[in-house]
Amino acid sequence: MTSSEDAPPSALLLLPPPPSSPTFTTLNAAYGPALKTALQESQTRSSSTKRAIILDVAIPSGHVFTQQREPRCALYGPLQALVSGLYKLVCFIGSQNEINLEDADGVDVRVIPLNYPTRYSTVGLESKSEDFEGPLINIQRLALSSRSWETLFAVESEEGLRFCKDFLEVEDTSIKVQHVQGGIVQHASHDRFNQHEGADAKAHYSVAVGGTFDHLHIGHKLLLTMTALACEPPGSSSPRQERTLTVGITGDALLKNKKHAEYLGTWNTREKVITSFLLGILDFCPKRHSLREKFITTTYKSVPGPNGHVVSTRLASGITINCTEIQDPYGPTITDPDISALVVSAETRAGGQAVNTKRAEKGWAGLQVLEVDVLDTEDDEGSRSLEEKEADSFRTKISSTEIRRLLAEKAQKATQ
């Protein structure tokens, strides 16, 4: 796997299966050393090339999906705990080690959950388009994808090395393998990941999320990843049903009074970054597949109503990403009756309640409101886990306002 001239440099970190209870403490013990090395090495590569570098972090979660026929929503809670915990740990390590996760030329981390060690029939180049859609993929899809990783970070542990071996056996590749220190993974006889809400879970084929999404950061990535994971996978309905991810992006006109507004990305810029990130966790079609050239199609359209500007990106696997410019707090959640779920942060759950009030006034069914954790600097006991300076750095990595403030300070210093 070699990099193309146009693609940013990238690396892949293969983490061994997670601890039974994915708390901050257990995830740090299991993955802290490996993540630190991969992040530091990636930052060095980014600095030398003066370009952003993508670090894909693949984490096995096959044990989450033991009940494959249940709706994705049945497993939302435990999977959200794993993905949010890992992103929080990335921020924690980045803050402690002055790793640039927030700038456009820093380390762009993307968490990819894998159906591993669950086994599937081999996915080859003759497979259908549905077989190459993320964000939950198996190891064959990952290895056969068109990613051009320069380095594979493999964890030095029994499970980590087995994972690496399985990955490399899928396809002969010249990727550079760098071994990194393993940690302590604790497994209990009763795995909390197997606890789910299957009895009452509903299948969602149209899921929405909204926000400003300025200077895409770790918190945004968590929201977008869980939105994609809340939507049913291809082949989950018969007859085949359209599947849609709707991303409401605040319009430029509503952001004029934001702090350091001069450093806000335009709507077009923010849409492109969001779409690029989502494709990074959804598109695993190999370069040599017959569908590669037409796997993704993009259209620009306007539809009647208050939120008419839409950039629609469709994958051949049957999922569509609709990025919609919104001019009010509700966006398409009160204009599109097919949306059935809304992903929010714990800080914005009131927005979900307001949306459902509006939908009730229309006689529409309410949305299921799915939350992601607030990423903070506290440990499992609620105590501060970082020193003051490091805590400030942590907040910068998950705050668009803080990122714009830093950009303003840099610009001011450059003129002095």
C-alpha cells in the first residue's frame, strides 16, 4: 500500500479487543502506550511533510455484535461507550503530550469499529457494493480497501499480534509494520457489551444530527460516527430500503456573532470536511473493484422550504449523506417525516425534546433521541485527571471556539 500524490499521508493502528468494561481507566491501561506512540509518530510525520496525517484506529468490537439480526440501535449504548471512551483517551494523550489534533495540519484521528474476532466468509474483489460499507466492517474489508497506509502500528501482545497477522494474511502488502507497546486488558466472565436493548429497539433507516461543525474536532467525530452507526446496515431490510444520514449544518448567516467569527469556516468548507470524514468511515471499496469509479456520486440541489440548500453524496452500497444548510434550530427534522432518530450530545438533549414537540404538532411520530457522552477531563470517579495546563489543551481539542481563539492568537503573533 503506497500513498498517492493527492491523498494525505495516513497510518493504521490495530488495537487488540477491548476490556469488558470500557471505562477511561481500563481503556487507558489497555491502549494508552500504543496510542501515545502512534500519535507521536504521526505528528512527527505530519510536521515533516507540513500536511495533516490521517490515523485510522481500528478497534475490534465483534463481541458487541453477537446478535447480528438485532437493530443497530439495540447495541448503540455499549458501542457508544467504546467509541467515546477511545476518543476521550485520544484527547487525553494529545493534551499530555502536546499533540496537534485540532489544526487542519495536525493528526486526523478516525475510530473504525471492526467485526473482529467474529468471522465472516472472505470478502473478495467480486463482492457486492454492500460488502464495502462502514463504519462497522470486518477485517477483510479493511485490508482490501483503497486506503494507502504508510505505516501499520501493531500492538505487542498475544491478541494484538494475532490481529495483525490476520490482517496481513488477507492481501499481500508492502506496508511498513511498526510494533508498539501493549497494555493490560481485563476481561470478565460476564461481558457488559452483551447487555443490550434488543426487545424494544427500533430499526432506523434515516438518522439525523445537527450542529455548526466548525473546525471539525474529536467531539464532532464522535457525533458523526455514532450517527452512521445508528443507521441500519445494507441488506438489513427486505425489500431494500433507502438509508439516509442527514447532517444539518448551521448556515453562515446565523454565525456572524460567534467569537472570532473571521476564523469560521464557510458552510461550503464545513460541508466538504464533514463529507470527507463520513466517507472516511463509510467507504471501503477497493481500488481494483469494478464499482470503484462510480462508488460515490455527489449532487447539489435546492428543495422547497427553509432549509433548501443540500449537498447529497450517495454510495453505491445504498446510503446517502445529505448535508443540509439550516437556518433555524430544527432543520430537516421538522420537514422530513422519514427521519426517525436524532443523535445529540448530553449538553443538547433539550434540542431533541424541542424537535419532538414540533413533530407532535404536525401529527408526526417523535424521533428516538440517541445521546453521545460529553468528553471531559474527569476520570471514572469524577476527579480531575489532568493538570490545569493540560486541561486547557484538552478543551481546545473539543471546542471550535477555542480553536478559533488559537488561530486568532497565532495570526496576531505573526504580525508582531
